[in-house]
Amino acid sequence: MMQKQADAILPLKEISKSPAVLELKAVTKVFPGVKALSEVSLKLIPGEVTALVGENGAGKSTVVKILTGIYQPDDGIILVDGQPTIFPVPQAASQSGVTAIHQETVLFDELSVAENIFLGHAPRGRFGLIDLKIMNKKSCDILHSIGARIDPEQKLKDLGIANKHLVAIARALSTDARVVIMDEPTASLSHKEIEELYELVESLKSQGKAILFISHKFDEIFRIADNYTVFRDGQIIGDGAISDVTDADLVKMMVGRDVSQIFPKRKTSLGKVILQVKSYTHPTEFEDISFTLRKGEILGFYGLVGAGRSEFMQALFGITLNTFGTIKIEDKPVQIKSPADAVENGIVYVPEDRGRQGAILDLPIFQNITLPSLGKISGNGFLKLAKEFKLARDYTERLELRAASFDTHVGNLSGGNQQKVVIAKWLATQPKIIILDEPTKGVDIGSKAAVHEFMAELAEQGLAIIMVSSEIPEVLGMSDRVIVMREGRMVTELNENNLQPETLVRHAAGI
Amino acid sequence: MTISSRTIPDRLRSPLEQRLKSWEALLLLVAICIFAANSFASPYFLNAWNLSDATFNFTEKAMIAFAMALLIISGEIDLSVASIIALSSTAMGAAVQMGMGTPILVLIGLGVGLLCGSFNGLLVTRMGLPSIVVTIGTMSLFRGISFIVLGDQAYRGYPSDFSWFGQGYVWWVISFEFVLFMVIAAIYFVLLHKTNFGRAVYAIGNNPTGALFSGIRVQRIKFILFILTGLMSGIAAICLTARLGSTRPSIATGWELEVVTMVVLGGISILGGSGTIVGVIIAAFVMGLVTFGLGLLNVPGIVMSIVIGALLIGVIALPRLWSVWRAR
Amino acid sequence: MVKRFIKSRETFLICAIILLITIISLRFPGFIRPQNLANVFNDTSPLILLAIGQMIVILTKCIDLSVAANLALTGMVVAMVNVAAPELPIVFTLMMAVSLGALLGMFNGILVWKLAIPSIVVTLGTMTIFRGTIFVISDGKWVNSHEMSSAFKAFPRMEILGLPVLGWIAIITVMVFTLVMSRTTLGRAFYAAGGNPHAATYAGINVGKTQFWAFTISGALAGLSGYLWVSRFAVSYVDIAGGFELDVVAACVIGGVSIMGGIGTVIGALLGALFLGIIKNALPVIDISPFWQMAISGCAIIIAVALNAQANRKKGRIILKRAELKT
């Protein structure tokens, strides 16, 4: 990993004494059932990059939402230039000079690129009308300054993901921001684009802007950050100058124990081939995906966000149609035209987006669990409540679900328990193949270990598992084999012999 | 046992307070108040025959409302129901001109409803079009066909045994329509609250993506719901035509909005996912009682619509106003 | 740019309208006489006004079913005021119509904004309430031509360059709102709030407030049309423009406005309204019973919504490099 040169440390410490432009003091945020943030304090200093490190669900995005006025803290204060302030609406935050580039590009497909950049603060001309000429000109300049070659009059919906991301960055730069929050800005960028982004960050720094940089990639943290703050379970575990720590220190702070301890050991005894996928292709999302999967195997899919992994899994599960290629289950070719077909063929999918796709939050636990198995708990189409509760109980007890009662709405459970409900729902269908898409995203550390142990147990019982994960320790710790995807294609397949973190990252980023 | 301390109970007993605060309870209270007010206001109200007459104000609309309730719970809507009545009635009228008997008329009435429903269903589920616009279109189309066939004419001369569906009494003051209404209410209650199908409907309405990702055949279920709504409109067409004894293309104009009002008043969320059949039954009585009571007081029909409209907004707005006010 | 112009709904509609007019004039050559075309435009003007308002409401993911009732109520109020005080200047009448309509729209808007009641429920309710109110204030009676002052009736029929004032008002409204929608912050907020409400919040747009303004505009235009309608037909009663709200929604849908919000243009709404207006005016002259009109507009709505869905179908994410190059 890249370390700062010793001579760079001294001036950096001097700058650190300069007053913070934006500061959080003992901020607490509580959601029903979860304490998302607990007494968090954070300083952002002009001309410095602070890296926010933590696993998914550690509270990073909640911090971003509080800094940008989407959420209001339940306790604690926000200081701007040392003055206590509140951000009751997002506009207040942006007037104080805070701007954010968000993880999912939250932009407007139907508006032009220039309008996306200047929505809410467009240049005005005569009669207070928006001055299109100046707006397009300014957009052109900003886009040019970040090396993006995009026509500002184009509609946003005609752009690809990487370009949309550049528009989001341009939007953040269009306001006269003093604090720039970058939420995983490199997630879907190519190697060259990432280098350009680093240059951009450097130039923002030299302009005296404070930057909050959220990233999962340690190499870039060590490359561009001056300070770090580590989050775990809504609390700050450690902070300081990046030059004082190593990546191993950061990982330890993030997960709270050594990486090797987290993952369950298991006997790998692979059974016969259960799934064969050959040349699976979609017009725009992925192409030429081929692999086999054995009983009792855990096959990892690694790649950057937006590499097409989830898209492929959803095609395999019958959500996305218009695909070509063949799927064989136990040597029999199958046609999967809907998720119902997939479930009938023994393929089930635990999606990444739990709130929208995985669970039905406004229905009680037991109804969520029995939803794909309604046939099992009814006679002639009539529901049998006793059978229904028994099924729910059977499968949740194995997962050690914690809940007040089975008619609690799933939305009131913690992330980890919601995930247990979704997994229980699928196990109740007695599947052959289970696809887990980011299975521990937004899951607290305790439940995470439980989910991992349970995965190992299922594999030992002969279930075939496909795991999509962006967390390198998880991929390394759980998988028998790993397929790496980039820009919709399989780039390599790694097994025990060549499964190294560096190899994974290199292939995923295309270096 | 040590395990039992960790075992999750099936249900927490729902507190009485919560049950009393339910929408259905509130609505029942409204219904009782209206009933009481009506009996004070008019001496003619508490009369078995008058009350029986009053049921005709809502039975036909309520039959459609039950199917509409399921459709709205699933997140769709059908604004063409009144036009289906018109087309179905026109088809029956045309059959009468060709000398068809009552059994054939009933079959035609049901068949046209079924066809119209499946046409809506196909457009929404096969082609993925938004139901609110599709059914505004078919609303014009179906009634438009009636206008093309009938113009400013009317079909009459329905056989006398056919009129029993709209004017017959099963026992004493209990009309055939009222019995049919009760039977349909019971069927829909069981369908929505006691079967797999009903469970899937709730799941779809709460989160269509989640339901799809859970292996529910979302489009198939929605298609069936459109067919059911068409079928119910066909049944309502038979009853209404039999009751009026004639068909004009303007028959049942504006009913779609009254049916939707009834459903929403019954506590079905227009956004989908929640509500009960019991609520719709009570809402049907509330609307029937209001219309009938004001009618006895010689209040014109158009003024009653103010009351219905205010009721619709009021019952939804008041609890929200209350919670906004309490949050201050 | 050229490619996008050819593919756009507006171009498609213009072609459809030209084709329609050509077919009609083959059977009845008089139809394309400028005077007749001006007549058709004039006749369609109320629909154009309401369709523009409705389009803005639909852009924000709402719907306004109360426009026709608003039109009728405002029309009745201005007619009754005119009967009571015939000497009031026409400017006053216009202002009263616009502000009363806007007030009624604000009532819808406040319920949608502050109480978060779904717009379809709100406007379904206010639709019946407005209609009922007309009956209450007029006692069910008509306001007839001879009761209205001549200035009141003359204003919309006054001809300027061969087109009555009514038509000119439609033209001015189209121009004003084209500017408002493309060149003002509020105009762009309508698109943003409906296209991606979540992101709009991040961008500092108050979605509920934006919807409130959409209903206010829709109401104001309905109020204006109310006066124009009543004075043009020189009669006002409870049921005027009954069911017209559906024609208005139809015009929007035909004009390419997406019911899911965020997509639509003023010109689209104008063309959608003209399409319906031409059919309505053409049927009698080419000897087709006017009873066909309803079914034809029903078919037009279904075809239009199918085309809208085709144009806006999500094509999935673009991940493959070759796929991005193609677009």
C-alpha cells in the first residue's frame, strides 16, 4: 500500500490545526429499532481529505445524510465555521457550502445534462428566466475541467453509468462548495477515469475545499486521504492522520477483530455438478457468462459496483428477460421466464436491495416467510394458519431470528434479522441453488458472523451457493472459487491456488 | 424449558384499543350515527319496505366495489366498470331484439363483462401499460360502442322473468339483489382473507417488486383481478338492466367514481396493499344510507354528492390532520 | 438533434394531424379553409388550456380529476356575478375567474401537500363537491344568454386577425407555459419532482410544494376556461363540461405525457388536444355520426398510451461498453 512520504507529514499536521469548516459534535441518530449513529464527532478541515471508512451499514451513509440535511440529528450539533447550525432542509446544507456526490447517481433522466448540473441554482438572465446559453457554457467548462466529453444539451438518460457519474461530480462542483462529500466516487469508473478523479481531488484540495471521501478501496484511501475516521456499528472507533496507520490497522478497526477469525472453517466436499450456465448474454448488461456449480460449493462473484453481477443473477432468476444462452440444472436444460419458474426449478435469490426486492416490509414476518411456499401451507387454496406459523417457526429458529412475535412487520426488524427472514423464506422452499447478493450488506457485525456460519452449514448440507459480494474479506473467506466480472464480462476465474486480494482487485479494476 | 425463553410467539394479542381505533370501527360508528340521524329526521325511514328499497342504492355498485377493492389493493384500478355495464347491457338489449330468452341474456351479460375485463387485463399485464390510463381509454371505447349501436335510441322489451333479477324478492322484503350482494360479499371476504390468492394480492399491493422476487406470478394474478372486475360489472349490468327494464347508452354514467369512492371510503388504500372487505361492506351501507336518508328529506341527488365527496376527503383527512396537529 | 426530432412524439403527432386533415379534406375539401381551421382551433381552445394545466399536474406524479367541475363552478360564479352586477369591467371578470379557479386548485394542492392524501382521492372528492356546490349556489337554475351582459358574452368571440379572442388566449397560454416550463426554476422543478422525487429532495426541491403549485396552475387555467366556456356558449348550468376531465387526461396521454410523471411538454399537450378537437369537429362534416366520437377517442387513448410505454420502456442498465457506444 502507498504510504505518505515522511516529509509530507509535517506540513499536514500544521494544516490540521486550522479550524474546521464543518464539524459534527456528539451526533446521535435513532431509527425505529436501530441506533444508526451514536455520539459521532467529525471535523472537516479546508484543504484536507478525510476518508470515512467502515463496513456497509456502519453508519457512513447516515452521516452523509445528516451533513446534507436529508436527516436531522436526534441529538448533538452541527457546526459551520464554529457556529452551531441546523440543516432543516437540503437547501440549507447547500447554502452552507456542503455538496455531495452520491453513491447511486441521484439525477434526472428526462432533464438535459446542463439542467442536471444546475438544477436549483441555474444562472438567470432577463426577467429572471434561466439563461440557457450561459448554463450550457458553464456546464461545458465544468465538464471539461473534469475531463468529461459530454454534450451539455444531451438528455441524461442517453448516457452510460460512468458518464452519469461524471455529471454528478460536475453538479457538485457547480455550486460554490466548501465541503465536498464523495460517496464511493470511483465505484463504477475505469482505471483511467479514476486517475483523472484523483487529479480532480488534488485540485479541489489546493482550492482549500474540505473533502469527505467514502471508499472501500484501501489503495485509494492511502493515495489521496490526509485523515481517516473509522466507523463501526454507528460509532467512531478511531480517527487520526492516515500516515500513522497501516491498512491492517484500518481493517482491524473496521471489523473489530482479525480478518481470519471471522469466517467459519468448513470441510469442502464438492458433490456432482448441479448448474451449468453457457454463454449467457444480455443485449446491454452482460455477455458470455459461462460456469458450472457443484453441490456443496460456494462460488463467489467479485467485481466493482456496476460490473453486471447483480444484473446477471437477476437474469438467472428470471427477472430480466431477453437473454440468450443455456442453463442446465442437473444436466436438464431449463427455461426460466419468471422468478416463479426459477423457484420451481430450485433456484432462489436473496437480493441486495432487501427493502424493495427481498422482503415485503409492511407484511408480518410469517407472511413473508410463507409467501413463496403458499402451496405448502394451504389445502385447496385455503390458508391453514397453524401450518403457516409452524413453517415460519421451523425455518427461523434455525437462523436464530430475534423478533417480538411472528406478526411483527418485517420493516421493524434490524437489518440482520430482516436478512434472516429473507433467507428463511427461501430455505422453506427447499431449493437446490441459492444465490446470495451482498448477503451481509447493512447487517450488523454479530448477525454477519451468523449469516456466514449458516452459509457454511448449508453448503455442508449439499446446497449449492452463489455469493455476490464486494467485500474482499468475505469473498476470500467464504468462497471455494471466485469469478471476477468487469464491465459485464467474466474476466477470470480464481480458485484456492491463485485467490489473492491483489489479484482480485487487479482483475476487477482492469489494471 | 430454556428454549421457550427464546421462542418467538405467533402473535402478540392485539390490544382492544387498537381494534377500536380501526378504520372499520370508525366507519361503523359513522354508519350508526347516520342511521340514528335518519330515523330522527324522517318518520318514513324506519320502515322495512323503505329500508329494503334503500338497499338498491348500493347493491349493484357494491358488487363491483368488492372486485375493485381487490384490484386497488393489488395496486391497479379499473375506471371502465360503468362503461362495461353500458356495453353489457347494450349487448343484452340487442339479444332481446333478436328474441333471445332470459338464460341467454344472462350468459351474454356475463360474457361481455368477462371479455371487457380480459381486454383491460391484457393491455395492463401483457403490454405493461398503466391501468389508470388504459381504463380511461376503454371507458370511452366500451361506452362509445354502446353509443354507436344505440345512438339516442333505447332497448326495451326485456322478458318478464328477466326483470326478476332486478325487481324480484326472495322472501318478504329481502330482494334478490340484496341476497346476491351478501353472497358476493361473503365470497370476496373468503377470497381476500382466507386464501393463497388473497395473500398474494396483498403482497403484490404492498411491494410488487418484492412479490415478483418472491416467485409470485404477479401479472397472472392481476389479469385474474381484471377479469373478476369485468365479470362483476357484467353481473351488475344484469341486475341494473333488469331493474330499469331498458338500456340507454348513458346507463350507469359516473358509477366508476362512485364505486372507487365506496372502496376508498371502506378503508382500502388507493396506493394499494391494505384494507378489508368488511370495510367495503360498511362503506356500501354508509353511502346507501346517506343517499336514502337525504332522499327522504327531499334533498336533490346532486347535493348528496357533496356529502359523499366531503365524506371521502373528510374520513381520510381527519385522522391525518389529527396526527399533524398532535405532532406539533 | 435531427434524429431525436424525427423520433419525438411531437413530430409523430404533427404528422398524424396532417394525415388526419388530409383524409378529412379528401371527403370534405372545405375543411382546410383557413376560416374553418381557425374555427376548429377556437373550438378546441378550452381543451388546450385545461390540457396544459393537467400536463403540469401529471408531470408531478399526480392527477387532477376536478378540472371540469372547477370550470363549471367558476363559470357559474362569474355568470351569477355578471347577472347581479352587469356593469363590472371584463378585466375584473377575468381576474375573478382566474383567482377563483386558482383557489379551488390550491384547495386540492394543500390536501395533497400538507396531508399527503393521494391526488386521485382528493380530486375525486372535490370533483363531486364542486359540482354539488354549483347546484347549491344556483339552486339548480340555469343562467341563460339573455341574463348575461353583452360585454360578458362578446369578449371571447371578438375577432383579431380572423381568430376569436378565445383562440388567442390559447395561443398566449401555450407560449407563456412553454417559456415557464423550460426557462424557470419552477418549471424545471415540475420535471424533477415527478421524474425522480427522491433525487429532487436531495437537490433541495420540496416535492409537495411543487405539487401544490401544479394544482394551483391547473386550477387557475380551469377557472379561466370556466369564464370563456360560459360566455362562449352563453349559458351556465350544473352539468356543463360534464366528463370533460377525461378528455383532458386523454389529450395529455395522446400528447405523450407519461402518467408516471416527469415526461411531457406543453407542445405535446397542445397537439394532443388538437388531435381530439379535429376528430370531434370533423365527424359531422364527413357524415359520420357524432356517436362515434367517444369510441374513436377511446381507441386513440389506448394507442397513445401503448406508444408512450414503448418509447419510455426501460432498456436495462447499460454496462457493456459496446452497448454504450451504440446509443
